[in-house]
Amino acid sequence: MTAVDCHAHVFKRGLPLAADIRYAPDYDATAGDFYRSLEANGISNAVLVQPSFLGTDNSYMLNALRRYPSRFRGIAVVAPDTSRDALRELVSAGVVGIRLNLIGVPSPRLDAEPWSTLLERLADLGWQVEVQAEARRWPELLPLLLKSGVTVVADHFGKPDPKLGVEDPGFRHLLKSGATGRVWVKISGSYRNGAGLPAAAIPLLRDSFGLDHLVWGSDWPHTQFETTTHYEAVRRELDRWLPHAGDRRIVLTEAPRKLFWTSK
């Protein structure tokens, strides 16, 4: 394992779409395409995240995991009433957690059925819950997730309000959770967070979480930003954010190995 891209999506046109989607791309982003981008950029391993517009039909992502079983891990989207047996089947394909994409939707009742039982099952499996949500929602979400026993991963810097940046009270709440040792942050999707955020956020994230709880992701294929960035550009960003090779090795290799490849 030389380096890990911890956040990417694969899909193709013609797959069944989830109901009430906000967006669906009109192009293909296949596992083969992604693998070639990894190879071209010296990345050996990756984590595939189920895109929200495909809902709980994880089959396309699972096929990609089975195609590259030693290289890829997966983060699925599941219904809250998913059974233990169904979750174990996902484990066999290389899935290590679920994603809650809460942008534009109400927060689920994580302390009520069926979510509370699902979280208990995830905790028993040693799975993580990856959350994409506006930072203002962290004070509501984090206590319930941590109480359930799961590992929590905050997508895309924790999504502070671009107008507030690192002064967003929700982002500050996220920083405090670093003391638990059970929250990780993906430094990814900088273009979704407003100009200048990484330079301000990374020193704070480093102080609160330690580099060993930060992981990097390309956010390939950069949905809705395809015309403004590309894989090589987002990979070079990390060199600017963390100019020391030893620091990058922690974020690119050591931290993701522990989070995604070390079983409970």
C-alpha cells in the first residue's frame, strides 16, 4: 500500500436512480476509468463511496469492489431496516461502513427505531458512519452517533458554511470531538467548501484530531465540478496543504490503512 484515495464514486448512465434526487450525471465514471487515474497518480488503494443518486442499490459499487478486492474498500448506503445478514453480505464484498448524505434532507432520528438498531449492528461490525452534512448539524448528530458506539467520519472538512469558514460554530463543535479518538475527517472536496478553507482548517484539524485521524480523498470524478478540476490538480493540493513528506505519508497511507483496512 503506497497511498490511499479515501473518497471516490463510480457509476454509469442507465443505472436505476433513487427517488427525489437533486442531481445525476450524464456520463460514465467506471471502476476501470478510476483505476487508471489511480495508477497515473501513484495511488495504490481507494475507498469507493456509494453516490447518493443511486440510493441503496449498491450493486454497481459492489461489482467494482469484487473486481479489485485487494485494492478497494466500500462505503455503502443502506436502508435503516437492513438486516444483520444483509450487512454481513456487504462485509464479504469489502464494505466497511455506511454513508449518510444529509445535504438537503432532514436528519434521521438516530436515537429511535429503526436507526438505533441499525447503528447497534454497525457498531457490532466495527463499521464507520460517514456523514456529509452542513457543519451546523454536528452538535445534533455527533452525540447520538458517538453514543451508539460507531466510528464517525466527517466528509469534506466537515462542511463548514463557506461564509463562516473555520469560525462556523458547528465546525468548532466538530473540532472538540477530536478528543474522543472516534471521529475522523476527510480532507477532500475543497472546491465544495469555499476558497481558502483548507489553509485555515488543516492546522486546526491537525491540532484537534492529529494527522492519524485525517485522511485524503480525491472526490473523483468531482461531480458538478468536472469542468473546473481534475485528479492531478486535487492530488497536488495535498502537497501544498502538507508540504512535509512524512506528514503526507500519515494521511495518505498510515491513517487510511487503520481506518479502512484494519478490522475490529
